[in-house]
Amino acid sequence: MTVLISPTLAQQAPDPLKKSVQETIDARYSAMTNLSDQIWAFEEIAFQEFKSSAALSAYAEELGFKVTRGVGEIPTAFVAEYGSGSPIIGIMGEFDGLPGLSQNKVPYKSPLHEDAPGHGCGHNMFGVASLSAAGAIKDLIAEGKLKGTIRFYGTPAEEKFFGKLWMIRAGLMDDVDIMMDWHPGDETETDVQKGLALVDFIVEFKGQAAHASGDPWNGRSASDALELYTSGINYYREHVKPTVRMHYHIQDGGQVVNVVPDYSRLWVRVRDTSREGLMPVWKQVEKMAEGAAIMANVSHEVTLVSGVHEILVNRTGSAYMQKNLEALGPITYTAEEQEFAKKIQEATGKPQIGIVSVIKPMKETLEHSMGGSTDVGDVSWVVPTIRMSGTTAPNGTPWHSWAVVASGGMSIGHKGMGYAAKALAMTMVDLYQNETLRNEIKAEFKEKKGDYVYKGIIPDGPPPLKAGY
């Protein structure tokens, strides 16, 4: 049995049920790391996580959960449930990777499979930790020590398409009292920042092919429209608020130099710190595509992929998560792990400080917190959501990079995964035992949401399961 933190610190939590979930997770640590390593090696991207989903859902059944697969019209999405009645506490787990980030378990760039995907966001650990936390709670319900329902959500396609949106649309979270969530990171902390709202769309231009030298006057270049459009986006950057982020990826700009291209395509992403701020920028960037098409004398089409809300932070629930992190204390690392961390930092141009393992006080929630985006934001507008970050890579590690993949496939990542499972399970013990706490969390959620009626930024019809990247 592997113990992730010092026994003295682990025993500071006064509640015997919290000690019980820690012991359960320690006892299952080997199974957890084996499962995480399997998913790490599967290297599957959004909506294609068939092996990862199968492995996670099979482990859920092994733990005693009732599993429903293929929910929300998504073959790789599933729900695992145990217990009955209220409260219903949910916990989410992701398991998709990112294209082109395959990496060996070494502290320098070395692809495991050239040009293959890799877990550059640590999702091989995400679902495993959440499911393990749910399993520890399930045992307490089975023993009659807690009452209610524990529900694990296997949520695919977070890196693109945002699978949780279709699961929300299917009503799968409507009856949940409180939702739990975590994410791999380079620090361990209660996550109380909002992140960014986001929208993704595809712009396609269609023109007329012609010989690029012999008769270019007979051509209408879709590539010209693409360049005019990206130039417009770049000029627009001066005239948006500092909180806005705009990105694009050219997916097809023409195939050969001696043909006036009749087709071009790019993936466009717009973000801001709130959905309210996002909307006018999104619509303006969409309109600019029409202007580019007019200038190049081509046609164009804009297709919505999906979009996400910023996170509705719940500080009442987060305060209890903070207490449990402080009770657990920081993760301890071996000299070998610290050396691996320093080599990662050296290879990525970061200060070679190793992993600084501390539990800092809970931060204030910033009005305009920058950073990434997640479909957990949409969940947080449907059900009160408590979040944390767990250290699975060295401090300063560039996220969505080979360095995260390398760390997530070895003991640094494994320890953060086990730690997160404990903190999540301990906080869920609080939620099951304390009805007053649940009511206070719901009251904050209701007050902050106000009269806003949630509507997902999602196209009509089924999920784009075969769209790819």
C-alpha cells in the first residue's frame, strides 16, 4: 500500500470517515496508477476515447457502480451511480488527449509515437482520481455510514467540442445537488477563479480554381479571403478589451503553389472573462468573414462548433475544500522526483526550483481572472460546483505540452492524482454529513446566478462525433 502524504498529517482530519476515504484510496493506489497509465498510453482525442471510456467504466463496475454508457448521444460518455435518494453528489472526470503531444516518460522531448496524441492536460489522471474518490464514498454508502447517491460523470471531449454541453442538454445533471471537479496543474490549491468564456467556429471560403500563372484572372482565391480575414482579426485586436483573447488555426490554405485555391478553412476561437463580454466580439469576428469574402469575390460559410461559459465560483463550498487541503498538507517528493522536475524545468526554460509543495491560503476570486476555458463552466451554471487543482507536473511547466505528458505518466503525476482523490472524497464527506452546508452552497449559487437562464452555446442536432481536429 502506497501512502501519498505523511501519516501524521493525514490523521489531523478529525472525522473518522475522512480517514476512511484516505485509507481506501491508499489501498487502491496501485490500481489507480495502472488505470491512469493505460489511459496515458491509449492517446485518444475528443470523441474518440473508446478504450479510455471502456477502461474507466469497467473499473466503475468493478467498484460496484451501476454504469450507463453512451449517454447524451455520445458513445464515450457514461454515468456511474450508487445509492439512492438525496443528496445527490456528482463528480466529473475527463479522459481525452491532445493531438501531436505523444511523449515518453522522460524529462526531455521524445515522442512515444511520432505525431500521435498525448495527455498534455493530464486527463489520463483526471477521470481516475474522480472515479476513485467516488468509489471511496460509495463504500461508505454501502456500509450505511453515509446516506444518499454518488454519481460519477465520464465526460469526453473537453479539449474540443465540449462534451459536457450535450450531457447537460440531455438533462443528465438536472437533479444533482452539488458537483465536484478537479484539474491537474502545477500547484495544489482550491480553484476559485472563473477562467474564460469561449466560442469556437469554423470559417470556410469557396472560390474558383485557375492556373496561378497561365490565367489567374479566371480564378477567385479562397486563400486570399483567408488572408484578408486573418488580417482583419489581427487589426481588430487593438480595439477589444484587454480581457479578450482571439485565436485562429489555418486548417486548409490551399494545396499547391501553381493553383489558385478554390477552398480554404480555418478554426476560430474567441474568449473573454464573461459570456456577456464574449458575445459582441464573437458576432463582430463572424461578420468580418463576410467582408473578407466580399473583397476576394468568393462565398463563405460560418459553422458553430460550440462554446462555454465562464465558471460560476462557489466560495462557500470552496472554503470546505480548502480546509481539507490544509488537513492533508502538501505532497512529499523523493530526491529522484525533484531531479526529474528540475530537468523538466531546464528543458522548458523555467527556473530549476523543483516542485515547491505548499498549500497556500484560498485566493480571492478575481473579476477578470485570465487563463484557460472549460466546459465545467457550463456545469457550474446548472449545479453548484466545487473545484480544486492538484500538482501533477513541476512548477512553471508549460501546459498543453510534452512536459505535462511526461510528468503525468510517472510518479509525480500519480501522486497528484491520488492526492486529488483524497481531497475530493473528504470534501464529499462534508457535503453528505452537513445539510446546512449544502443549503448554504445552494443559496450562494442561486444568488450569484440571479435571473440568468442558462442556454448552452451549442449547435442543433447530435454531437459532431466524426468531425476531428
